[in-house]
Amino acid sequence: MFKKILAEFNFRSGRRHHDSAKLALAARQDRYNIRAAIELSRMGSPNAICQSLMLTLAGLRDFAIRNKMEVAAKDFMELAMQQLECSRGQCFQDIAALYFSGKKQSGFFVEVGTGNGEVLSNTFMLEKNFHWKGILFEPDRRFHDSISSLRTAILDRRPVYSTDDEVMEFLEVSGSGELSTLNKFRRADGRFRTGSRHEVKTTTLNSALRLHDAPRKIDYISIDTEGSELEVLQGLDLNHYNVGFLTIEHNFEMEKKHAITEYLAPFGFKPVLEEFSYQDIWLVRD
């Protein structure tokens, strides 16, 4: 137990100060905590993450020996390996979108919550490598220049919500723009977010999609808004728009996950690849 506490301390310190020595120490102190290994790989040191991967693959192999693994799971993993260097999705959501589109060229996406346009973007690969077009929504002003320089997709700077033209406060979180959100959701998923606030006017997906002449057939919608995901869905007419695949962050809030699933079920959406979707729920339409 004490060793795990030390590992957590070294991980947090190493990540904060970009100290590879402390991160390596954390990885040695707790070989089952993969976060230090991930940070080391981002710094150019692959050993710890490869060791974790081998351990994971061994467990997956043992599962496959004793159980029948679904074809979709095997095909998804194979596609992930093929596109490993192209993918930018936080947990391979972009690979899942490509898989469920049938490896489509020139599809159409909507990404609600984009970040800087590349890092952890669920649509960057689809645009750059598979020639998809789409619409990006990102209210955090710090990311707008980056998105404009990196992406060709339409950028809408408004926050997406269940109602149009509602004046609300948007919180730009200090030090981690990916956690920025409408201020009323600042305590979502148990976090305590702080930062600068400014007034914004909301849009619904319905209004924005009409404004930007989006097609009725949308291959993929990604929603990651740090708390307001269900409200984003409530502003989309799923009887009008034919959405093929959805990834929606619930961030391990089971009540929220259940509410999203229940909301989408009448429209024919069912969860898929739940063993891979992690902090999201992934859904396809029957």
C-alpha cells in the first residue's frame, strides 16, 4: 500500500514537472498503474508502456483461449493496429468511427468538444487520412487559432446545448482546456474546476447543423462537453438526422450513462464494444 502511495506521488510530480526519472520510478513502483507508462511514452520512452501492453495482451490471449471473442472486437483491434500512427482519439474513438462506417472515405462528422483540433481529437484522423468533412464545436477561445490552422472542417465557436440563444457562463479551466465547460457543470464527475469565465450564447445542434448545411446522413457524432452531453443530445432531432455512430463521454458516472442509453434507445441506438469504450458510451443505430 505504501509503495502505491509513493508511486502516485511520483507520478503526479513527474507529470507536473515533465520529469521522466520520477515517472519511470512511479512505473517501477506500481507496474499495474498504466498512467506513468503512458506519460513516459509521450516523452519518447516506450519501454514501460510496451511492458504493460505485453501483460495486457497475455490476459487478452488467455481470455480468448477460454471464451469466444466477438468478431467485431478482433476486427476493431486489428484496425487500431493498422491506424496506430494516424489515430488521435483519446481511446480510439476515431478508429471505432472508421470501423462502424465500413472504413468509409469522404464521410461526415460532428465533433462537439474539440480541444486544440488534434491532440485527443476524435475526428482529426478521419479528416486528414480519410477525407471526411464535418463541423467542429469548441467554445474555449484558447483553442480557436489552433483549430483554424490545423483543420479544414467548419469551426463553430458556440457552446452546444438543449436550447438556442440561452445566455450562460462558460468556464475556461486553468491549465487544462480540455476540461472547460459551461459553468453550471463545473462540478461534473466530481471535479472542482476553476478558471476564467465569460458569457456565451448557446446553440442547439439542430440550429447549427441547419446553419452549416450539414447533410441529413451524419456518419459520426462525438460529444465530450464535460457534463452537458445529455443536454447536447436533447437539442438534436434524431428523427430528422440519420446518425450512424455516436461516442458520448459519461466519465464513469453510471447514472449519466444510463440516462444517455435510455434517451437514445427509442431512436434505435444500442451500445457496442462496451469492453473498449471506457469513459464513453459507443452506440450504433439499428
